[in-house]
Amino acid sequence: MVLDAEIKEQLKQYLQLMKCDVLLKVSAGSDDVSSDMLALVNELASMSPRIRVEETSLPRTPSFSVNRVGEDTGVTFAGIPLGHEFTSLVLALLQVSGRAPKLDQNVIDQIKNIRGEYHFETFVSLSCHNCPDVVQALNVMSILNPGITHTMIDGAAFKAEAESKNIMAVPTVFLNGEEFSSGRMSVEEILAKLGSAPDAADLADKEPYDVLVVGGGPAGASAAIYAARKGIRTGLVADRFGGQVLDTVGIENFISVKYTEGPQLAASLEEHVKEYGIDVMKGHLAKGLEKKELVEVELENGAILKSKTVIISTGARWRNVGVPGEAEFRNKGVTYCPHCDGPLFTGKDVAVIGGGNSGIEAAIDLAGIVRHVTVLEFMPELKADAVLQKRLYSLPNVTVLKNVQTKEITGTDKVDGITYVDRDTGAEEHIELQGVFVQIGLVPNTDWLGDTVERNRMGEIVVNSHGATNVPGVFAAGDCINSPYKQIIISMGSGATAALGAFDYLIRN
């Protein structure tokens, strides 16, 4: 039995939602993974009369495809989709059976209108919380468009293939045999990369908003909901929903919720926003802001959105070290997500740059997977909480280097080492290793504003107690403002504050 009793009970309820019969075509060998995969598909078939299993030969073994009877839908799982990918399997079963995906109709139309043959392959790790977004997006595209196919490939089950393709970060997507992308992508971002994104003309006829929120993270969602509840015309424009939350695994300090995970919280935020008739425009990046009679926000595609007030909630992104080799070897040994990419470095030597909580948590997690971890901290002492430091120093395969400055990440086609300078002596040292995990904090996503809004030396937007900036009618919230603490719950509070501040501005002006 592959699934435990509790999961089976929950799964039975989902399988009752299937609308038509589904055929699982299985390509299995005599190996252990094949044996476990057969056990899984047979277990699924035993739980629903709508699921049948048929043995066949597929390009990879072990693997299985999920099909409508008499029709190949192009959805294949190479390996066993458990862990974070179990949801991808359940959704594939439901959607292949005829359950409509939760996508806006304009996105569905874009997918259906794609012409040509597109064969996608996504290398994943079952511990990666970013991978399911990509797998589920490409699965849906395969189900909706007969010219598209998608195969999820577990890098651990097909380790030789992953190594031969030099895959050192997940998710990594190949299209028609060529590398297409690496990292989390929404269906809107995939469509944009394929040249099927909405253009400026689609937004040309938008009436001015009372409140326009720029950004779809916790602050943006909170701001949009608080504004819409005032009964005023509210819009939200973002490249994707969730922001940095999507890159967070375990969340245990979101008050009243004992435990959740980033992607789950992001999905809940989006569902909540959709309850209020907010005009949500995803897949768009802001390019500039100008205060005229109304506030105008220019998007990357050239479209201009107008509003009486604007709330900027564009969040933050991982800070780069800014040394030679970092950009060159990104996803070729340089990575920013230990949870996603850690399993790809099993038995190898890695470095973690950063001695704060995120860096030390990463080092602790990696120590259980890799051969050796070297922590490099710029300051004379680690900044992480004492409990984390105690745990770190108890591990036998961790070396901590303090008061050192990273000088270069070295390699040819992938990372082979890191060079650092001892800040006390000036001595230069080199360590041979295969991976570098960068964990040195965040930088606000505010470069696009230029000089239009006051920012501090760190690039954070300066706001007052009402969330107002120095530009009348422009407010800001979340990790992009000069708040001393960057926490989900604080971002949500600042989003609510900015929305109430914007409403107060509207009724007074």
C-alpha cells in the first residue's frame, strides 16, 4: 500500500468528483520504482470505478500517462508523483475526466488558440514546493490543447538523465528538447514566454479605478479586499499572485493558523480576492508611475492604467551577492531555494552564503542531504537565533566561516568552487564544491519607480502612518516599504492600512 489511510479517505472524496472514465497507461519495468508506481496506479483504480489501468510502452520507464478513453491527453508522470506532486496527480485525474480547471476564461481561450506542436518536459524534485505550479500549469495546457504534451520527470528516479542534461535546479522545463525555463512559472507567465500574453489593447478600454493595487502578495491582496469592501471600483495588477509567499515552505507564525505552506496561502489569498468582484489583471509587470489628474501606471507591454489612488505592494526579491560567477552559474550550481534544489546535491559539497535565520535554516536542512556544508558569514558573528546556531554547531558535516567576504563563484559549465577573503588577514582561500545557496535577505522591488516616489537608501518606499507616500493619492504597503519587519502578517496589516488611507483620501478629495 503506497497511500496511508487518511490520504486514501480524502482521495476517495476527490475521486467522486470525476465526470468521465480515465485510462492510466503504464510503462513499468522490474525495478523498485516501477513496483511502487504499479502499486500506486492499482491503488487508484481500486478506489474509483472511473479509473482503469492498461500496460503499455512509453518513452520512459517507469512512467504512466493519464488519458481520456480513446484519446491521449498528453499528460505523463515519469516516476511516482507523491510528495508535493501528489496534488498534481489528483488534479490531472479530475481535469482529464472533464472537471474544468480553475482558470479565467480569457486564459483558457489563449491556451486553446495556440497553434503548433509543443512537447514540454519538466524535471522536478518531490520535495520542491515550486514545481507543482509549473507541472499543473503545463498539464492543464496539455488537456486543453491537443498540440501540447507534458511529462513530469522526477529527477531522483531519472538521475542519470538529469545529470546528463546538467540540471542543477528545479523545476527545469524543456520544450521540444531545448531548455525553456527554470524556476516557478504561472500559466500566464508560460503563455507570455510562448508569445501568447495579453497585449496592451486588451487593457485599453479599462475605466479609471478608485483604487488600483500594484502587486499580488499578502499586502496587495489585503489592500484590494479592504478597498473593495468599501464599495469602490478596485483593480489589482500583478505578474503573479502570492509574491515571496510562494517561495516559503512552512508557515507557523500566521496567527490562528497553526501551520500552512506558502503556495497554499497564496491560493487562499487569490480565492478571497475573487470573492469581491475585483478586476484582477495577472501576468503584467509595472514599468512606471506618473501623477497627473489621475495616477497613471504604465505596464511593460505599454498599456496605461489610470486610477484616483494607487497602492504599491510590489514586495521584495532575493538579494544577490553580486560577485563574478553568480549570474553565470545561476541554476547551474548557484541557487536560492534549499528546499527545491537541495535533493539535486545529495552527497555533494555545498556552501551557504548568509548567517541569518534563512541561511542557518538552509544549512541545517542541507546537512541532512549533502556530504558537507560550508557557511560563509560576512560579519564577525552569525545573526541567526541562538536555537538555530546551537543546532547548526551540533552537526558533524558543517563548517562555519565568519568574517569572510565572498569574492567569486568559480566553474566552467557549472559551479566547481567558491573563493573568499578572510576580512581579518586579507588572505584569499578557495573551496572546491558543487553548489552555492545564496541566503542574504531581500531587496525591495521598487526600481521601476525611479524618482517619482520617495525611497530610502535601501530602496524602500517611505510611508507615513496611513500608508501614504510623498505623492498625493499614492500609497504603499508590504515588504517594499520602510517597515522594520518583513513578515506576512505585518504585510497584510500594512495593506489594510494603505487601503483605508486611500479611502480616506478619496472621501476628502
